Amino acid sequence: MSFIESEERRALRKAVGELGKKYGYAWFNQQARTGGHTTELWLEAGKLGYLGVNLPEQYGGGGGGIADLSIVLEELGAAGCPLLMMVVSPSICGTVIARFGTDEQKQRWLPGLADGTTIMAFAITEPDAGSNSHEITTTARRTEDGWSLTGRKVFISGLDVAEAVLVVGRTEDARTGKLKPALFVVPVDAPGVEFTRIEMDLISPDKQFALFLDDVRLPREALVGSEDAALLQLFAGLNPERIMASAFAIGIARHALGKATAYVKDRQVWKTPIGAHQGLAHPLAQIKIELELARLMLQKAAALYDAGDDLAAGEAANMAKYAAGEVAVRATDQAVQSLGGNGMTTEYGVASLVAAARATRIAPVSREMILNFVAQHSLGLPKSY
């Protein structure tokens, strides 16, 4: 791993940043407040090859890795357009299918995921399981011609724009009778699939849903990968999720810091820019430092994952997610404080970032569960739960 990005990645950052600025936060915020979607930007990013930069070239992707995809999301976020479904569709779903799908599944789904014409949601969270994926109760039972899937999921992003959803369920082990994780591609319009919107105090064009699966009949080929390797396959998708969530948070933090810095440079009180005062300069400088540290951990996690070291990538991805979520919260809060009363206005567009930044501390894994992970796996401390 080099601390200096390649010329190709610097060019990718520049090009994606220009695309993001073409739309900008005012457009993104307008879509969110009016119930609109980011379809226009999503499709343009897909057409330019940015959404599928991590997917195999033979299926229309760029042949790069999760490091490249994280750059795309970070730069769009820094320009004021953090596309949440990038954390899900090309990252989790695209990665899992590319690594473990059959040739038919790859041909069916990857080209659309790469060019943005297909969006796939991801469903793991359940109302009673919380962060304990081992307690998932969504169950797949064998039928004569495939599977029957029944269960309930919550906080599933983007079902209103998705063609299908990658569902984490459980199948019964024929030898032990115990349930084990398995992954299924479920069309959102399949009989037995219903979803309802969860109202959120979050200004975002990406909506959250409760998903209900009632005896959803699926063909055999709906199963992605092997039943016996499902836990490995699941975490192969969750590591990119954490890496991309870090990029999402870092993009928001950069956008907030940029707005705050620009404001305190220009805003004058008693003929002096307020940015000259240490009470404002020092907190912004601290955020800049923490932002760069979070990005370094993100880059380490992405490099490890792209090198095929899933175990080490898991530790680094969790740490990156923690650091990115923390700096996103600090950056948006300080941006509001730096702008004073203007920080609470719609015109300046920083207060609306606070809830989105706060969510990065919670999802896709809470900071507390990351601390549990680091304490147990990195420090070797006794398991606390």
C-alpha cells in the first residue's frame, strides 16, 4: 500500500468531484425535501463507469476494487451528493454476486449494477435481532422446485427504487437441524413481498422500509453461493459495506468542513475574519486532522480487502467506520456552530447534514459494537456479550 495515490485514482477523484459539483448539495437537498430521487445523478455516474468501477470488466465494470468505489462515493459526498445506495447496490450486492454467484447470476445482475440501470437492495437487519446476525429468524425452506422464504426485515434502504433485494435468511442444516445463514436474490415484485416506508427525521432522498416476506416462492437459482459457506459470504459483503459507509461519512465530513471553512474565512466581525480566532480555527483544524486519519484507515481497509485478506480487512474496516462516523458527527456539529444562526438556516445547508452524519455512528454497525469487536478481537479481552 502506498500513501501516494496513483495517477489513475487522482484522475478518478477529480472527474467524480466535477460530476458531483455539477449537481451539488442544493439539488440533492431539493430532491430530499420534495420526495424526489437521485436517479439523474445515479444514471449519469453509471454511464460514466463510476458505479461499477469495482466490478469485473467482463460484466461491464471497471475491473478495479473497493478502494476505487470508495473514492467515487467520498468525492460525491464531498460535493454534497452522498449516494447511500452506493453502499448497498454495487458494493455489498455487486461484490457478493461477483465473488460467489453462478455464471448465470453474474450475467443477469452485474451489468445492470455496473451501469446503474439496476439497483439491488440488501436486507439483513431484523426488529428482534438487532446487531446479532446469529439471531436472524427469516427462514428459507426447501420446496420441490426451489425455496420458500418467510420473515421480516427493517431499515432496508432503497426498496422503492430497487429491482431486487439480496436477503440474508437462514436454512436448516440437514445433518444438525440447526439454522445457518444463506443469501437469496428476491425480486421486489415477487408474490408475498411487501414493504412499507418507515418515516424518518432524516432529510435524505434515500428512504427506509420495513420488508415483509410471506411464503415467497423462489427458484433454486435464487440462492447465491453455497449454503455451507454462507457466513463467509456474508462477511465478504459486510466488509465492503463498512468501507463504503466510511467513505459516505468522510464525504459528508469533508462537505461540512468545506462549508464551515469558507464561511469563517469570509465572515467578518470587528473588521476581522472570524476564522482568525482560535475558538473557531482550532476545532476546524482538529476536524481536518481527524478526517485525514479516518481516510488513512479507510484506505488501509480497502487495500487489505482488495488484496484478499478478509480477516485483516474486517478489523481495519470496523476501525475506519468508527473513525469516519466520529469525525462526520464532529464536522457537521462544528459547521453549524461556526456559522452561528446561519448554520440553522436552509439557505446555508449545514443543519440538514447533522442527522445524516449522526446516522453514520449507528449504521450499518453501531460504534458500540465496533468497540466490542476491537476489545475482543484486537485486544484479546473477554467477550462482553
